[in-house]
Amino acid sequence: MQRAGAWLARVRRSPAVETAVRTLTAAAVTGTADPPEPRPRWVRRTPRWLPFPLDLAVAVDLILALIILGTTTDQLQQSTPSPGTDNLATLAALFVSAPLVLRTWWPLAAWRCSLLAVVWAALTLRGVEPAKAVGAGIVLALCLYAVAVRAERRVTMGAWLITVACVVLLSRDQAAGVTGALMVSIPVLFGHNVRIRRQAQQHLVEQERQLEESQQARTLLEERSRIARELHDVVAHHMSVIAIQAEAAPYKVPNPPPELATSFAEIRASALEGLTELRRILGVLRSEQGSADTVPQPGLDRLGDLVVSAQNAGLTVRTSVTGAARPLPPGVEVSAYRIVQEALSNAMRYAPGARVTIDVAYGAHALGLRIVNGPPRGNATTGPDGSGHGLLGMHERASMLGGELTARATSDGGFAIAVTLPLNSEDAA
């Protein structure tokens, strides 16, 4: 007896037995199922004659449960003609069909209720032929399918094992037991396959979302690097001019005082030192094929070149300038030029042959830009991914200068971009 007890204790503590106990316990008691996925709109259609929303899947389950209730009741009453069994047969039919209505919201509870109802009906109505219990088998199979689709693999495995064991124990012979086990295995395999496919689709959607986010982040970093390079060029150009002028200034005055020559020398040294630091900090952002540091970046004075280029590409461009045109801070000039350039590029790409209006407003404290293109007159292309990275770059340029940018589609099928860039040094820095 002691050896048998020790052997049983070892078996009870073995990993296989512990795994089997956890699996069966999860299915019978502790397991939970995933919440129902959002239904398509056509599944949640509400008829006009109903005051509440109707889920077509739930309605189908309800109709099927009523059909199974009626047919099972007739079959059980015919196969148990003894007096006093009609009410029992009706109650058994109700018990075995009702769980079908619950499987959409609580698939595990529906399966547990269905299995208990089948076991109770089989033990209570022993004289019933298996052919008369087809409705109960359909309900049990549908509940098992719902469990396989909505529950994790361990819970599904436990539900399948418990169901197979009950079917085999309640069967009259070995052939019926094997047939019943195969019949309950089919919905489990099919449901588990559906679950794996849905999980794969969700994983693919999540990967696409992460890829899109990383692509947007990479585009944002590239645009920031490009802006930094352009500002580097602007600042380097002006500091180089300062250094050259400070070096040449003493030679423009005959016999300059030593103090003046010293001051200009200090100005030149400070400019060269600042230029060296600027190159050391931002110079790594320059590409190897980039232009020299002293080449100035384009500004609104080259807006006419952009217009000519867009007109050569088939666009009809009209420009208007309000306010007194004047030199602007270098960062504002570069950003305004690049925003107009990107807007025209988008118009050429997505609205070929369209009419484009460029409005430039010089204000006292801000520069206003408005670029509006009409609907395309040719075959528009959607680009490689249609992800709107050009708009992302324009937003980044405006935000780095403390400005605002809005982009929206127009009612006639075109697109409008409105930008406000501050001109004071603190906001435009």
C-alpha cells in the first residue's frame, strides 16, 4: 500500500498529469474566452420595424435554437411514449437547445451548459435512440466551434477532451463512440484553424501599422536632417561673409587705428570659431555629395523658377503677392520655398494638368502662404504608398518655426494648403 501510495503521488506530481489537470480545469472552470470581434455593418443591420439593434448572427442562432427545440421535442416525445414523459422530453429539448443562444457572448458557458444538458438528457432518457439526438449534437458542435474560435489553445484542448470523454462514455457501443468523437472533433479543428487565421491577419495588420509608424518616423527624421542641413548652409554662408568682411574692413580705411584693426580681427576670429563649431556639430548632417557650406539656400526670390517648372510640367499656375515683399529671416525663406516646392510637386503627381493658385501674404509679424490646386485633368497617380510623407515634412517645417499648417481636400476634388510662419526672431528660430 505504501508503494502504491508513493507511486500515485509521483504520478500526480508528474508534469504530464499536472498539464492535463490544468488543461481540464481551464476548460471546465477557470478558462475564459476572448470578447466578440466587431461585427461588419451589414451583420448589425437594424430593421425599421424593430426598436432595438439586431445582430444577424444572434438572430440566426435564435432561429436555429427554436427549430432544434421543436424538432427535438417531437422526436423525444415519439421515442418516449410512456405516460408522464412528454413534459420531461420538452424540458430536455429546451435544455439542449437553449445554450445555442449564448454562444455569441459566452462561448465557454454555452459549451458547458450544452454538455451538461446532453449528459443529463442521456442519463434521464435512456431509451432514446442516438438518431433522435441530432439537434443536441448540432448545438454541442456549434458551441465547441465557438470555443475553438474564441478561446486559447489549452482551453480548446480541454473542452475537446472532456466532450470526447463524455461522448464515448455515453455511447452504446464502440462504433457509436468513435463516430461521436470524430463528429465533435471536426468543429474543433475547423474553429481552431479559423482562430489561427484571424490571429495571423491581426498580426499582419499590427506589423503593417508598426511599419507605417516607423516609416513616418524615418521620414520625419530625414526631413529634420534636411532642414538642419539647409539652416547649416544659411548660417554658414552668413558667418563666412562676416569673417570675410571683418578681414577686409581694415584695408578700406587708410591708416586704421590699432584698436579698430584689433576689433575686426576679434570679430573675424569669433566668426571663424563659430563657423568651426557649427561645422563640427551640424556638419555630420551634410551628405558627401552635398554642396559647399557657403552656398545659400533658395528663398521666395526664386518662386518664379518653381512656377516655370510647374508650368512646363503641365500645371496652370497663378501667383499673387499681398503686402510689401521684403527679405525675410533665412529659416522662413527656406521653409517657405520648400513648402511651395512640395505643394507643387504633389499637384504635379496627384492632380496633373490642374489649376494651381499660390497666394503669398507678407504681414507685419508673419508670412502667409496658401497653395490651392483644382481637380486633376489627366491621369493622377497615387504614388508608391500614398502615405502623405510630403505633408508630414511640410508640417515639420512649419512646427519647427513655430508656425501652423493646415491641409485639406476641397469640395471640387482639389487640395488646399495654408501656412502661417512667424517672422520675429524668437518664433522663427
